Amino acid sequence: MRHFFCVAIVLFLFITCLPAEDVPTFIELKGHRDWVGEVAFSPDGEKVVTISVDKTARIWDAESGKVLHELKGHTGFVYSVVFFPDGLKALIGNSGMTIQIRDVETGKALHELKGHTHEIGRAVFSRDGKKVATCSNDKTARIWDTETGKELMRLEEHTGFVFSVAFSPDGRKVVTGSMDKIARIWDAETGKVLCKLVGHADWISSAVFSLDGKKIVTAGNMDKTARIWDAKTGNVLHELKGHTGWVYAAAFSPDGRNVITSSMDNTARIWDAELGKVLYELKGHTDEIWSAVFSPDGKKVVTGSRDKTARIWDLEQLSLQ
């Protein structure tokens, strides 16, 4: 009997001393009445913005999870959202074929970008905030002047819905991902295609640069993979396999050492960008995870899900390297 109790005590002490990295804490953001799509941190990391099929965007305090503002008045599903570099404005795209630049404190629309003839995919600011890039089911991506709302350039070569668009950190290039299974890198000044990223077996739902501009990560929707590419040569560096459902989005950490992916399998995964191996799975959502991004300091991740919630995950206790 004494031997049994000694073993039990040792086992208890072993379990209680397991590293905390296996149980990341999170804040759950509840309030949306339908699927939560894209999510984003503010540039200072203090706020999170979420968008939903319920036709609203919400801004939350990243520490408390409290709703700070609800941005209403959209005519269709809200598909895309990102903060302006100064954190005072947000770029919001919806199925009504318009992009709005809105004041995040008042909710007032400052500019409306019109021109796309079908629903909008993503919309992003350049890092200096002077330009906006958008993409659409009209098979184009477009670059706009932030201050005037004037269309500056139209990028036309894709043969399917252009789901994703992103500027390079220096603003000189744009990458797009499309239903035509190809990601394209464009010269943002001339509109010329510089490189094609070919290899995904199905449509590309996400394509973004690393912060040093040297790599691109793409999410191949139905082929259940993400790929890391050399942004100069277009060569595949790593294929990230492991998800059991469609991969909706992928993004680099600020230091470029990790990638996060979100999937139809209800998980988000953090990968080593140098080795291409899975480091951690974020589990807990009860439905598909549409989007996942790192905070500006890389210490948190926010995920948005079809279960109508978003979650802010604390990564500080995880050993990701």
C-alpha cells in the first residue's frame, strides 16, 4: 500500500510539473451573430478587429476582450478588414462590391472605393498607408490612392476569382492568389507580372510576403497545404502538410521564423518557417477557422472561426523555436 501511495504522489508531481506550453491561454471574443471571417491586430497590438457574415465589424480590446466599437451599415457580408498603419482607420471590404476606409472611433466612412464589378476578396494598405490594394471575383486586383480614393492601376491576368492581395514591405511589389491555382508577383509601379508561383493543385486563398520581403507564404485551399516560396526566384522552399481540411489562410510571424495556418479541420497550426515542420496546434474552436494572424510583437495570435467567435491566444509560454 505504501508503494502504491508513493507512486501516486510521484505521478501527481510529474503531471503538475508538465510544461505550460501544452496549454496556451486564450481570450474568447463573443458577440458576432454569424461566422467570423478575417481578423487583424492594430499596429500597436492593443486592439483586434473582426469581421463577420452578420454584416458588421467589431473592434476589441486585446487585453480584456471587451468590445470597443461595432461598425455597422454595410450593405453585404463583410469579407475583409485591416487597420491603417496609424491604427486610427480601418479598411473594410464587403460583398456589396465596395471598399470603405472608416474611422475606427466614430465608425464614419471616410472614403468609398468603387469600381470592382463582383464581390471583393481581400483589401490591404501599403506599409506607408499611401495606397490600397484590393482583389475581386471580377478576376482583377486594383491599386488605389488612399487619400483620394482614385484607382491608380488594374492588375489583369488571372483567369479566376482573385482571393488574396498583399503589398511587399517596401510597397514596390504586390502578390495575388487566385482560384486559377497561381499566385502572381507584380511590379506595383508598372503593373507588370514579375513572377508566377505555380505548384498548388487547387485555388489559392491567401498569399502574403514575409516582413523582410524575401519570402511568400500561400495557402492552397482544397489541396490542404501551405507553401513557402522564394520571392525572387519563385522556387518552393517548403510545403507545409498536415492539415486534414482545406487551408484558408497563412501568415508569417513578424520575425519571419514561423508561419501560422488556419483550416477547415478546426485548428490553426504554427510552423517553423526554416524547417517546414509543425511546432504547435491551436485547438478549441468548434468549427472551421477562417483566419489567423500574429500580433505585431509575435507574442499572440488571433483566430476567427465559423463558430461565431474569435480567440486571442497567448504564445509567450510556448517554446516555438
